[in-house]
Amino acid sequence: MSIFILMLSLLVIGLAGFFLCRARALASVGGNARKLHSLPGYHGWHGAIMGVLPGLLVLTLWAIAQPLVIEQQLSGFFPAETMENDSQRILLMADVRRVAAGLDTAVATGSLSADEAISIRTEFGSIRDRLAGVGVALGAEVTPQVLQAAQKYRQLVATGALWRTVLTLIVAGGAFLYALSITTGEFRARNRVEKVMLGMLMLASTIAILTTVGIVFSMLSETLRFAKMYPIADFFFGLTWQPNFQGNSQLGLLPLLWGTLYISLISMIVAVPTGLFTAIYLAEYASPRARAIIKPLIEVIAGIPTVVFGLFALVTVGPLLRDWIAEPTGLGSSGSSVMTAGIVIGILNIPFISSLADDIINAVPQSMRDGSYGLGATKSETVRQVVIPAALPGIVGAVLLAASRAIGETMIVTMGAGAAARLGLNPFEAMTTITVKIVSQLTGDTEFNSPETLVAFALGMTLFVITLGLNIFALYIVRKYREQYE
């Protein structure tokens, strides 16, 4: 039974639990809902939850445990003593899953029968060519070892799917019958339902926290591996970035960090004044009709994909800066430059800053404006000396969050700033950032056992620490000064 049908079955059990438990609760008090401890709807929701939630829990645990069990079962095909490293084992398991998926596709399309998929051998012809005929592309010829492991993988998956279905339906059905048996007029269904909802809310927050922790640990573990292969002092203080997968690489962080901060600085010079002045106009000067037209038009920018901004930088902003400024002044001859990427990232951040600043300015109490007007201040004096100081903590927080966004931008930098890792002050020269080099070091058929690849995780960890520091500083500023104007 497929996951979709199994989920549909759980939904049917849940619906049955809702209506049957609700009806049983009413029947237990002779149809008089006032005699129930909880409203009839709570009894129904308790039955629905008991019919669905335990089954979903079984499915979740099964999805976590099954890959681990299957890999353990297939370990006999790839003994540890024959593997050079863990990366080779991971790649072989990926090939096994790919071949298994190809055999499933071949059976589904009728190119192979179920018996042929089990008995097929590499001696009978090229497995890659057979699977290519049904649209499954394999990078290399399939070895007998991988084919046998793939056939065993299909068998284990099919067996696991059967047991998963049986166990899920048994648990869901048993929980549904239990809920039906305890449903009486005195049963505290509301308390039970509210506890379940509280647990779900806590689970959602826990998942968010654990996701962050998982991201940090995954980067940190690979960063520590990199530190064992490459001198960490040379990484943090090196002035040259020249990766070479043949060895003798120079993986200095400073050129990438300088390019990241330089481009981000220019983007903030563009975004902050424009976004802030836009917010002041919309919040304090624009009529309701003008605001209703202008604000949505500005926020359209926020919905444009960054790759489109990259194309805008590549074909419009870059050539414009090169032809009008860089070449006439002798500062450069390329459309890819720090200035190109900085301006376009700044444009990207304008609606982000203006929207946040607009909300913050509108949150300033009207009584503060009225008091300023009562003392004889003009509109501009009120905005400059009362509204902006009151909203300043929130505005600073918005600016710092926008800076974090600018630091993490990748696509615009790739298209607009080039890929040259250098230290320099000329804004019309090509430079690059940390995010671009993370992508380039992990792109292609790379081996996760070399410093040239693992350096991407060290770069990612560095970027994470920088953006985390900015976010913490933004929250500190907001919380420290907010109470002064409340």
C-alpha cells in the first residue's frame, strides 16, 4: 500500500472516530448535551485524534528507522575492510538506490517483469543500457555487487512497506477502538484535546530549535574535519584564495570576507536611505490613496526571484556602470564589479527595509505626534525630532536584518560581481563573496575528503557566525531602547 493510500486510510479512520465518538457521547447522556463534561465537538475531535495521531507517529518512526535498518542489512555487500573511506560507501549506497529506482520504473512501464527485475544479472547485458531505455540515466556501468544490493534493497523496501501498512493500521484501529470505549458523558475530552494541541505546539517549536541545532552541528563537524587537514590559522588570516584539487591549495578567508563586506556595505548605502525615506513618506506624508497604490508596487520587488535580479545586474546595471563611469574614468573595463552587485542587492533590500520601517513608524503612538504639534512643531520637525527617535531601535533592527540578508546573497553576486577573490578598494573591479565560493567548492563531482571541499563548510560556519552576530545585535538594540518610548 502506498503512502498516499495509507494516509487516506488514516483520514477515513479519523473521520469515523470523530462522528462515532461524538454520537456515542451524546447517546450516553440520552442526547442531552448539557449533561456532557465537554462539548460534543471535543468528544469528536478526541476520536479523530486517536484515530490519526498514533498512526502518524508509527509512520514517522518507520520513516526514520527503515533507511538505517536497510543500510545495515546491505552492509554485507560492501564490507568495511573493502571501503577506502566513508565517502565511497555513501556513493555506493546512492548507486544502489538509483539502480533500485530504475528497476522499479522498468517494472512500472512494463519493460521488465517483476520476475526479470529479481533475476536479471549483469552477465546478460548492460544494465545501464536496459534502464536507459526507460529514461533512467546512470553515470557508470552497474557492477554485479551494486545490482545484487539493489535487488535486495527492493525486496527489503517491499517487505518493509507491507509491515508498515499492517502495523500502522493495527495501531490506528486499536487507538480508535480505545477512544470509542472510553467515550462517556463524564469523560474529560476537552482536557485531553487541549493537552494534545499543547503538545503539537511544543513539538513545532522543538522541531524549529532542533533544526537549527542540526544545521550548526552538521557544519561544525565538517569544519573540524577541515581544521585537521588544513592549518586553521592560514585559513582565517590567509590573503590568497587559490584552491587546487591536486594539492598545494591556498585557502585564505580574508579576500572572500572583504568582498562580502564590501558588497554588503555598498548595498546598504543604496538600500537604507531609499528604504527609510520611502517608509517616512508612506507613513507620514502620503495620502491613503497614494499609500494604497505605492506600497504594493514597491513590495512587488520583494517577490521577484533573485536570479532575475542577477540577470538585471548582468545585462543592464553592469554595462551601464562600465560604459558611463568605469571606462571613462579609467577605473575598470568589466561589467562585473562590486558596484554592480552592491547596487542590485541594495535594490533588492529596499522593500524589505521600507516595509519594516513603515510598520515600526506607524507603531509610534499618535499621542507623541499630537504632543509635538501642540508645542508648535511643524510636520517635518515632528518626524525628525519625535517619530524617528521613537522608532529608531526598530529601524536599526530592520537595517541589521537587511545586512544579514545582503551578506547571504549568492545569485546576484555570481552574475554581477564575478568570481575573483582579491583584496582591493576599487569598487569597479570584480570580486566575490563567501557564499559564491561555497557553491563553487561543492559544485561538480567533488570528494568529501579533501580540504578543497571541506573548506565550504568552514566558510559556511564563518558566515553563520557573522549573520548570527548581526541578528543578536539587532535584537539587543531593539530590546534595549524600546522601553524608552513605551
